[in-house]
Amino acid sequence: MKKILLPALVTGVVLFGFCYFIIWFSIQFMPQLLEEYYNPIFYPGSKRSIFFYIHPFVLAIALSWFWEKIKSSFKGVNLIRGIEFGLVYGLVATLPMMWLTFSSLDVTIIMVLMWLVYGLAQATIAGLIFARMNP
């Protein structure tokens, strides 16, 4: 259990920081794209906003468990293993979810592609941490 929870906690903290960096970066360099978030479909209300802030930790726990199950499938140095893990997760989970999102919500393809890249980056960062902490 320690092999899953400690790396998940570290990853959650790192992903939380990464999330805020991406928000800051987006506000600074892509403010016109962020105007899409003024659409009412994105406002969950103040009662559920806490879910946004804990999502890096939920994702980190799930990915840590997933890493423990499939880590032996990845060969090579930790850098390659972490990148491969991010790509596998991206193809298996993020890409199909973005397909579904684009087909069912009123969002632009640019927004969905940004979310896809963001999801791949999160999974790759997690993979790099897991490869280092739980080889």
C-alpha cells in the first residue's frame, strides 16, 4: 500500500502545482481561449468547486494504482518508462474521453485538443514520478 500511496501523494502535490501553472500560463498567453469558460456548462456552482481542487490527488491515486499493475510492461530507463506510461494512459483513457466530450458538449476543437495535451502531460509527469519512486 505504501508503494501506491506515497508516490500518489507526491504526484498529487506536483500535479496540483502543474495545474495552477497551466491556469496562470493560459491567462497570461491565451486569454481569448479562456473566454470559452464563461459558458454556463462550465460553472458547477460553489458547492462543487472543491472537486476541481482535489482532482490532481484523485487522478494521482488512480494512476499510482494503475502504475503498480502495469509497470513491468515498460522497459528501459525511467524517463522512457514515464513517457510510455503517459502515452498509454492518454490513448486508453484521455483520447476516448476527449472524443466523447467533443461529440457531446458545445466546445471547440482547440479546447478539446488543449485538454488532450494537458491530460497527456499530467499522465507523463505522474509516470516519471512513479518510475523514480516505485520502479
